[in-house]
Amino acid sequence: SVASMPVFLNPFKKHDVSDFEGVYVPLGQSQRHHSVVSAAHDRMDSLTKDRSDEKKLESPSPDPAGNSYSAYTVEGLRAEIELDLTASGHDTAYDRKSKVINKAIQDIGMGSYQWQLFVLCGFGWLADNMWLQGVALTLPGLTSEFGPSVTHVRYTTCATFIGLCLGASFWGVASDIIGRRLAFNATLFLAGVFGLAVGGGNSWVGTCALFASLGVGVGGNNMGWRYLNITLGAITFVMFICRFFLFHLYESPKFLLSQGRQAEAVATVHGIAYKNKKTTWLSEEILNEIGGTAVIEEKTKLSTAEIVKRNLNKFSTQRIAPLFSTKKLGLMTVLIWFCWTTIGMGYPLFNAFLPQYLANTNTDQPTAPSIVYRNYAITSIVGVPGSLIAAYTVNIKYIGRKGTIAISTLITGILVFCFTISADPSFQLAFTCLEAFFQNIMYGVLYAYTPEVFPAPNRGTGTGIASCLNRIAGLCAPIVAVNAGQTNPKAPIYASGGLFLAAFVAMCLFPIETRDKQSL
């Protein structure tokens, strides 16, 4: 049996397979994950049917069922890798070995290591959303202390989005160069440090610069806004400490492989198995058999230029063209990108400035700050169940993903318009709560549905461009809010509602429903 995981005090410790006794078992004696084996069998059968006029795949060690493919031989594993390579479009020593590592990790399955990592990854999502809300809550205080107008202070949000765009672009590539572990921890560290620094900003421009720096880490009145940012910064820093010191994060095995550190990559997979109290068949010998011997291991290593080229290649015409290979897929691609763009601008036009709208600063009877923040908190809480409802409705027959996202987006757009009918705090609270509830349904489905509609080899490209368009539109939202808000304070809200309704129309035209269907 596998012993319990020791406590690691050094977050940068390098590992060797000898650190994890009792983990390795030969491939022929291993217990591979049933879903991996089943999927491989299905793909082999499909390939055989598609090439019925060709010679069927043969294996020197057929399994008991009489199939030519066996998951418990190197030949069978090699056949699985060949299928994966065909789908990916890359075939180098690095690609072959990384596919083997993928199989090994899949066979280990979900365990305590992944669940803990799941929670720590959640810290990043929490920080991202927390700071967007924090900036929105800070705007009234910045106007009160530094004097920018109610409309011009919205450029603070623009500065934050600039940081988010730069951070999203930089860390995606940097993680392939400096390693996932360092990037994973550095993002929260930067967000925590600059979040604390925001609380000490001595001018509006300086505070905007700090928010922009904070955004790179994240991808009331008088002292109130300072206390808020110091508190959020402290929370972010505590999350960084939990990531860095209380959980031993292994470096990504594929990153280690790209650096030519094959032995460490194998040791990392052994460490994950050790943490999960499982075994693994992965060894350097298997990697060398399928991907090349250690003598030519240098070919596995990717240079910085090659890493950057591979990241940029995700957005090349060769990667984008397959998204338009059929009329149906092409239409789906255009519509989903349109939705990400319109929602990317519509969401911050309303939500990023919601505390200002709730304060009714442009009316004769502004709402008291205590009422504003109370209503904002209630709105945020009421929105939480929306994601849970979405998880249920997407699997209902005749509704599915398309119905859920279209209906929730339509209702969201209507509720945004309804918000402008009255300045009464109770009226506004009712509609912001409903809007937040349906908005969370919309966003929850959008995040889950988008990768499902793209074929696996080009999924990263499709979702990556969607995310990029979303960020760019979000960056433009404060500019629209500033200029439109000068002529009519409600204009940004009308624009937000209109964008949500435009997204609804596009969703009604979605040609693909993914309910009960396996992604390609």
C-alpha cells in the first residue's frame, strides 16, 4: 500500500522517483482508468470502421476479448498516442512524451491532490471577481476624496481592465517559460501586494496605476475605500500564503518535459499518485520507448522561441481555419464570439458601476452609502444560486444549453432596462437581485457551453479568441460609460441592456446543442 504523504516545507523542492516508494507498478500489472481504456477502444473501433478496406490494427499481444488492441502493452499505449497525435497536429518527441504523461495522470484519476488544487485554483477566480467588485465599490470614495467627476472616475475601471488584459496575455506565455508553479503563485502575490498598496494611494492617477498593476496580478467616503482595499489585499495575500506554504504544488510535468527535465517529470507524476494513494505505470523507460531514447532527449526540450511560437500558433490561420470548416461550425463560431464580445461589454457597463447607479448620485436625493453597500451585498448573495440552477436546467430535455442561456440572457437584458424606471432603493434592489440571479445563469452556461461546441484540436483557439474578445470589450466599457454618461446618466445602462438583448438574438440562432452529446 502507498504510504501517507509527508509534509513538504520547501515549496521549491525537486523530486526523484525514489522519494515515492511503492508507487510504481509495471504497465502489464497496472489498473488503468476504465474511462480512458473505454474511450481508446471506441476510437480504435471507429478507426477500423472508417478504414475497412485497409489492414486492421494488429497487436502482438491481443487482449482476452480477442481485440487487436490491448491497453496493458506498450504497443497498445503507442497506438493510443498515435491517435492523439493525429488529432493534435504536432508530432515531436516532446508531444509524444507529453501524451504519455497525460495518459498516466488520467489513469491515476481524481484524488486529494486534484481536489486541493481545485480549491487553490478557486482562489484565483475568487480574487478576479473580488477585485472587480472592489473597484466598483471604490469609485464613490475616489470621487469624494480626489475630486474626479462621477463619470471620469470610471477610468479607474479602465485602468484595471488594461492590467487584466496585459496579465492574461503575459502569464499565459510566461507560465510556459518560467513554469506553472511560479506563475501560479506569483499572480496572487502581485495581486495581494498591489491590493494593499491601493489602500495607500495618494492621488487618483496613482491609485489608477496601482489598480492596473493589481490587474496584472489578477488577470464609502473618507478612509472607507482605503480600508476596503486593504482588507481585500490582505485576503488575497492570505490566499497566496495558503497556496505557497500550506500546499505542496508540484511543477507541471509537461513544463519539466519541455525543459528537458524528464526524470523530474516522471517523479512529479509519481508524487501525484503518492498523494492520491494510487499507483502509476509511468517510467522513463516507457517515455523513451514511445518518444525516443534518453540519448536524443535534448530534442524534447523546447526553446523559449519555440514556446512563444507554439502559443502564438494557437491564433494562426491554420488553427482558426478549422473553426470554419463547415457552414454549421462556422456560424456557431461567429455567433459564440459575438456573444462573448457583447456580454463582455454589457456586463461591466452595468455591474462595474452598480454602486454608482445605486447611489443615485445624479439625482436630487442620493441614497445613503450604508443603503448602497447593503443593497450591493444583498444583490451579490442572491446571484449565487443562479449558477446552481443552471447546472440543473442545462440537462432538461427541450431546454438544454441553448434554451437555458437564451432565456436567462433575455431576462437579464429586460431587467437591466427595468432598473432605470425608478430611483427608489427598494425598487432598484428588487431588480438588481433578479438581474444578478439570471446573469449568473447566463455566465455559468456560457463558460461551460463554449468549449463544448468547438472540436478538441481547435478548442483552445476558439475559447482563447472568445476570451480575448471579451477582455477587449470589457476594456472599452468604461470608455463608453464615461462618454455616454456625460450626456445621459442612464445611457450606459441602456447600452448594457441592448447588448444583452443582442446576445440573446445571436443565441437563438445557435445551430449546435451539446446536451447529452460527447465533445469531439
